Amino acid sequence: MLESVLNQDFPQDQYEVIVVDGESRDSTPQIVEEFQRLYPGRIRYLSNPRQTLAPGWNLGIQHSRGEYVIRVDGHSQIPRDFLSSTYRVAQRVPDASCVGGVVETKGTGFWGEVNAYVYSHPFGVGNSKFRTTKKKWEGYVDTVPYGAYKREIFDRVGLFNEELNRNEDLEMHARIRRSGGSFFLSTTVRSTYFVRNTLSAFLKKSYSDGKWTIVASKRGSGVLRWRHYIPLMVVLTSLLLGVASFFSTVALFTLLALIIAYFSILIGSSWGMIKKRGWKYFLPCMLSFFLLHFSRGFGSAASYLSRHYWRGDRVHEEQRYDKNATNIAR
């Protein structure tokens, strides 16, 4: 990832590279130090003692000097023309607060390949255009990955909410939209995202995403889209109908009909994996879809019992933001 960032076809004196590390216990510090030696003066290395994404984001923003700010995660890789492609789109669409592109999801190993397929399929991620769009397309969307944010937008709406351990970008993007800002996606900008390559890590991430998506929604209106509600609704409906089926035949037959419908879509969505990789991937693919949906749904449900959800005040839609806005939810 560092090599791809440092070797862009964009003029080197026109962009800066800031690495924000959440006090890694692996070889990350040594790797960064080696790159600093190989590329003298190119990398600034910052430590994030809070160890979560939002404080790291904010450290990078506060220490950056550019007209645009882009975050590229360690789980990703960008092509050589990523910055130049992004900059061309930003110049063509000057009214957009943030521009970005599509991601190709990849995985390593058996479960990595399965999880990558699930994360690229509409049945797995809904209408996330940046994950599912395959053909040439451009237009305004509700969010983009690894986008180029205009620096002025942070003066208008504040920094990322440091109370959120995950999905801080959803809450920030809702604030940007409420302030009149917009997001523009172009398939001319491309990057690669490496999905978790074990089922346990995939499950843990999905549960955490479900929990923190709901927690983020408490911090302001417009955070959630319909795709965020579906796993929660599936889990709650299944539990309610499951209990009611002991007392009502109508509830029992409704539950059975929903189970049949769900597994029909599950089989149809997993069928494409047979064409790509063969029959041995079919049942694991069904399992991965199922675990993605229900772990995210259970995470969303569990968030309502979490202290994180009930801590902090809501940021109301009608509240105006100014240059005195902070990165703490009010």
C-alpha cells in the first residue's frame, strides 16, 4: 500500500503522505521507518494513542496542508493513476464536497475468495454502488470510499466524531449532506480492497459494523440508508415470528414463507460462485452470506443495549455548523 501511494504518476511535490499508526504491535513501525529511509522527506509518521479510526483521521487532517484530503486504508491498494484520476474528477465536478471511485474487492485463500464474492454482490451489500458497479458510470451518491474531501468541508461541519469506534464516516457524511454538501462517484477512479480472509474475522467485522452503524445513527439524522436497516429488520422479524409461531399458525406459515424466500435468494445469489470457482465454494458462499446478514443484524440489535448508543447527545438536523464546530458529538 505504501509503495502504491508513494509511486503515483501525480507530481510528487503536489501531494504529501501522512501515516497515522494506532500504536501497532506488529512490524508496521519498522516498515514505515524503512520507507522513510528509502524515501527521505516523503513520509510524516504520526502516532494515534487512541487507536481508533476517528482520532487517527483527525490527526491526519489537522497535520495536512493540501487542498484535498484522502484516506487510504492499510487493507487497500491503489493504482498508479489513482491521485491523477481523482484530481481530474474533482476538477470536472467542482461543486462536489467529496469525489471518489469504485473498489474491487479481493481476498486471499479459500475464505478470502468467498468473502470477496459476498462483499461484491448486491445481496451482500445492497445498493452500495462503489462495491457493485461494474460498468462505466458517474453520478452523485450518498457515500464514496477513499474519497478526496475538500478541506473547507471540515471547517464547515467539524472533524470526525471521536466517540465512534467504527463507521465514523457514515456520521460525517450525513453531516456533510445536511450542510448541503454532496458526493460524486466515478468509475474512472479505482482501488482494491482486501476483505478479511478468515470466517471469524469476517464475522467479527460484520457484527461490529452492525453495532456501530446504529450507534452512529444516534449522533444525527440521515446517517442510515435502507440497506443499513435490512439486517436488523430480518433479525427482529425472525425472532418475533419465531416466538409467535408457537401460538399462531399464521405466524408459523409466514415464517416458513419468509425462510423459503430467503433461501431461494440465497441459493440464486451464491450460484454465481459456482461459475467462478466451482461447486466446493457453493455452500461456503451461502454460509458467508447468511453470517454477514445475521451477524450484522444481531450487532444492530445489540447496539440498543450498549452504553455507546445511549452515551452522548444527538446532533439534530436543524442545528447549524460553523467554524467553531468540534469533532465531538453535541
